[in-house]
Amino acid sequence: MENRRRILVVDDEGPIRRVIEMKLKNRGYDVLTATNGLDGLEIIHTEKPDVVITDIMMPKMDGKSLCEQTNSLKQQRPFLTIVMTCRISPEERSWIARMKNTVLMEKPFSPSKLLEEVEAYFRR
Amino acid sequence: MRSKRIYVALATLLLLGVAMIAHVVLRQEQRKLSQELVDQGTNLVSLLALQPVQDLSGEKANFFLRTLAEYVSPSGLVYCFVHDATGVRIASLGAPDLVSKIPLEIQTVSLYSTELKTQKFPLDGSGQTIYEFAKPILESGGKSGTVRLGFRLPTPSFFSAERVRLMGTVAFFGFAMACFVYYGIVFALRRLNSVSRSLKNEWMEAPSTQKGPERAAGIDQILREFEQGLSVLRGRMKELEKSKLDLETQYGVTSFEKNQLRNILNSMRTGVIITDHQENILHINVYMLRLLDRKREEMIDHPLPEVVAQEKLPALVCHPDMEAQGGKGNAGEVNFPETSPGHVFQVSSTGLQDGEGAVVGRMIMVEDVTNERMAEKAKQEFLAHVTHELFTPLTTIRSYNEMLMVGEVTDTETQKEFYNTILEETERLQRLIQNLLSISKIEMGALTLDKSLVKCEWLVRDCIAAVEGGARKKCITIDTHLPDNLPSLVGDKELLKIALINLLGNAVKYTPEHGKITLSLTAMDNLAVFEVRDTGYGISGEDLPHIFEKFYRSKDPRIAAITGSGLGLGITSEIVHLHGGEIEVQSEPGEGTQFSLRIPREEYYLGKP
């Protein structure tokens, strides 16, 4: 399938990557994974995913930097970024408002909810 | 009375002096007159004796005697007799009764003398002294007659016209001098008197009893007043000396205290500026000078806004409202990048008041709050970190659970894997919570040991079991070197487990795949020594001194990539110390790390609490 939707999961925690990957693959999505923001950034440039799901706290490059550095790319090729965070603070809300096409998802998350969020984006 | 006597004595002395002077003057005068008389008589008699005796008798004699009487008599000539060779008087001038008054022996001596003869005798009845000069007249080798002249010695007069004039002049000058001296002395005395009186009035407690118009007091009185004044002055001098000494002591104490205060201010690790109400700098301490990189003399007495850089002014200067009542206010933060780069300073200002509550200035304090800010930041980072650490296993547990529950995972192998992961994550969460509880207990000083007999066999087994799963995933082998007879020790089993699991957990985390971990236990006399050795990344020399600090995390990217709370080693070290033991670390970057725990083996008696 050439036109399968591509989703990038960036998280340093193996079990979390594993569960998201499984959930999305079960729905027929193409899933790419990265263990830190820097690797994620490279994959975004090379593989051009339709959705990026990223953790905030990661080694090498954190999720926030990843979002900020990819924000300008969304003008030419829009994609959804889902940022997973432990506590959604007012600062994070105002930060997210400045990012294009970006949503916050609170940890611990439900894989079904995450899937709903992704599918809702693709239905748009 | 006394002064009257002095006057009388002075007058007597004066009179005596005058009498003595008059006496001496008269004697001198008389001597001079008699000398003149002798000269005149000698000359005249010698002159007359040169004449032939015939010329002095008869008609010629009368003419000669008249001339003599006319010119010589007024100057004292009393008589003139001319005798012939036989002694008969052939011519005479003078009173007829004179001859009888001249003593006979005088005439005899004169008539029989062959040379000039001078004799002195008192004239009978008149009280006058007569000088007689006689000289023989010598003619053709023989004596032809004798000339006799009698002169009266004139009585010298003290009050001659010349002398009276001289004395008058002297008396005038004397009088003038006396007047001058007198008024000079009186004037000087009056001055002295007034000085002494003012001295008395100035210094003596009781005012002078002599009131009224000033008058020239006697020297006596003045001297007495001077003495009194002097003694009062001496007293005052002593008092002044004493009070000067007191003042010097007070000054010494005050300046000592001032120096102490200045030293205290200068030794403070806080910048202090004290200003007056017009913002002029009265004091600035060494720390502040160092921060501003200025010299004291550039700052003291200068207005603060003039000597402080523009960008620091708002923080240091402008906040008069909060100090108006002598209150304290925090004025904000300021940086000194030139002298103290990277440090943050908190400025606070306190109004200074005098005794009546008026604002006389303010004290500005500049405190280095870098550590506080860093601690705050570290705390926030720690909180974020812990939240992440807690939520990560929770997230895994929840999502895995949901996957299992909704039937998303169908094959049994994956189901088993999911259950295992849930279990591991639960244990991870449990360890983290235990560590957090331990650290909060350590923070509060409330971590205490619940001592009991700990069998090392069980301890080792439990600890290995806790990390086995993680090790297996990374294909790390765990070897145990245990003695045949495993020792027991007295301690807190749960805490010792936490300590060992932290070391083993770190070994698993920071050892790359296919590495090896060795746990060995050695029983010494009084010690149980646990050693955890790994073939991991090792600890750099930079990190080594800090690994037991709370929240410390290595900057090494390989280590930073692995999540951790930065709590484990701090807690382990605390637990070991609570057991009276020691922890040691040896590490070679790239080779591995070895931790040694030496726990004292206490004897355990049953029944011991």
C-alpha cells in the first residue's frame, strides 16, 4: 500500500512506543519510531509523516524543541503533532496555542483516545 | 597705713640723698676756690716782690696801693703790707685794726722767710679764714724788704645762679619723668586690675564682692586677685584634664566600636550601602565595592545616582515609598556581569530613622541569591522529573491494561509479554515511591532504622529478583559470589534492600547490552562487605565527587539518555551511614564501576528490641 498514512512515535520509553505502535498498526497505519527528539526530527524531514506523536521529556532533544523546529514545516506540508505530557500547565497551554496543528494529550493516556484523536484528524 | 610708712621712708631717703649730694658739691667748690686763691695770691705776691722797695714806699706806694685796692680787693684781698729790710711797715692797705688781729707768729714767719711763704689762719673775731702770701724783695744781692698779701677765702654758696638754673632744669625733667612713670604705672595697674577682676568674675563661682566703678587698686590687691584667679585656673585646668581624659576614653571606646561595626560590615557576604536622606553615600562595605569595581574614595560623600551605573539605578535608587515609614522593601534583582558573572543579586532597602522617627537615610543591601535561585530551579526540575518518572510507568500500566482489556492483544505470547511489562513497571513505580519516601524522610531527618536480624541469603535473593527482569532484557548476566556460610547481620531489611537494589538497578541501567554484573558478599570479622561490579559506562572524574548528591545527574549524553531521578545513590549512601557503615566507589570510564558497601555486623540477641 503506497498511500498508507504514516505516523511517527517519538518516546524514550520502549513500552510506551510499543503499545502505541501496536495500537496504530492494528488499525493499518504505517508507524515509525524514534527514541529522542533529534532522531525524530530527522525522520520528519526524510519520511514526512502525517502525524507525529511525541513525549515531552526526552534525551538529546525534548518534545518542545521538536515541535518548535518543525512548526515552520507545517506551512508547506501540514501534519498533526500530538504532544504527550504529564501535567498540562497554563504555560504549556499558551505554548501549544502558538504551535500550528498541535494538540496536547495528558499522560497516562488511553491508547483508544489517542487513536480517536488521530482518526479525527484524518477525517478532517 | 603701710603705704604711708613707705612714703615717709621714701621722703627721708630722698632728703638724705639731697644733703649728701649738697655736701659733696660744697666740698668740691671750696677746694676749687682755695686752689684758685692760692694761685692768685702766689702770682700777685711774686709780681709785687719784683718791684724795688723804693717804688713801694712814699708817693708811689699810695698810687700802687690804690690800684691794688681798686682791682684786687673785690676778689677777696683783705690786706697788703710792705716791710723794709728791718721789718718796719712802710706801706699798708687794709683796715687799721687788722694788724692787731693777725697772729704775731704769722708775721714773724713771713718777715724772716727768704722765699715765698703761704700761711693760713683764722681772723680773730670774724670767723673768716685768711691766706697770707709773703715774699722777700731781693735787691743787689740782699733782702731789701718783704711784701705780704692777705686774702680772704670766699664762702662757697650752694645756691649760685648757675646751680639754681641747673637744678631747676633737673627738677623739671625729674618731675616730668615722675609724672610720666606714675601715670604709666597707674594705667598699667588699671589694666591689670580689670584683667584680674574679669579673671575672678569669669572663673570663680561667687561673683566678686568689689562691685562698683573700677578704680586703680593697689598692687597688693591686684596680686592677691591674680593669685586667686590663678588658683581657680589651676583647679579648672585639673578638671579640664580629667574631663579630657574621660573624653579620650569615650572617644577610644566609640572609635573601637565604630571600627568593629565597620569590620563587621566589611566581613559580610552582603553588599551594604548606607546613604543620607539626599542619597549621598555615607558608608559602603568592601563586598559592595568589589561588586561595583569602585574605590571607597570614589563613592563616599557622592550621590548614589551619580556613581552607580545607569542600568542598576532602578534597582538601587528609586523606591522612596516603601521606606518612608522606615520599612523594608525588596527592590528587585540586579546583576553585576563584570565582577560577578552569572550571579543574581536581590536588592532590599531599609529606611533609617533618627530618635524622633524622621527618615535620615536608608540602608541598601545587595544579597547574592544565586544559590537560592538555583535551588529553586533544581526543585522545579526535580518536581518535573519525578512527575515524569511516576507517570511513565503509570502510563505503561494503564495503556497495556487497556490493550489487554479491550482484546486488542490476541496471541498469548504478547499477552504474557504485556503482563510482564505491567509487573515490571509496577515494581519500578514501587521502587520510585520507596525512594521518594526515603528521601523525604531523610530531608525531615525522620529516616530511622527498624532493626532486625537480616539474613544475607534472603537479602541477596530479593535484590537480584528485583533487577533480573531489566537485566534479562538487555542480555546482561548477573553473577553472585557468595561465601558458603552466608553471614547474618542486624539492620533494617527493607532499607538495606533499597540500598542494594539502587546499586544493582544503576548497574543494569548504565551497562550496555551483553554486559556483566557481579554481586559479591564477603564476611569479615565485624563487617559484611557487599560489592556490586559492572562492565558499564563508568563514572567520569567530573561526576565522581557529586554522585551521592541529591538530584545530581550526569551530563554524559549516554547517561542523560537514560531516565533516572538522581536520588538512588544519595539514598543508598544515607542508608549505609545510618547502619554505621561506609560506601566506596571505584570507577574507570569505559571499563565499569564498583561500589562497596561495608555494613558492621552487630550481634543480635533474641528479645532485643
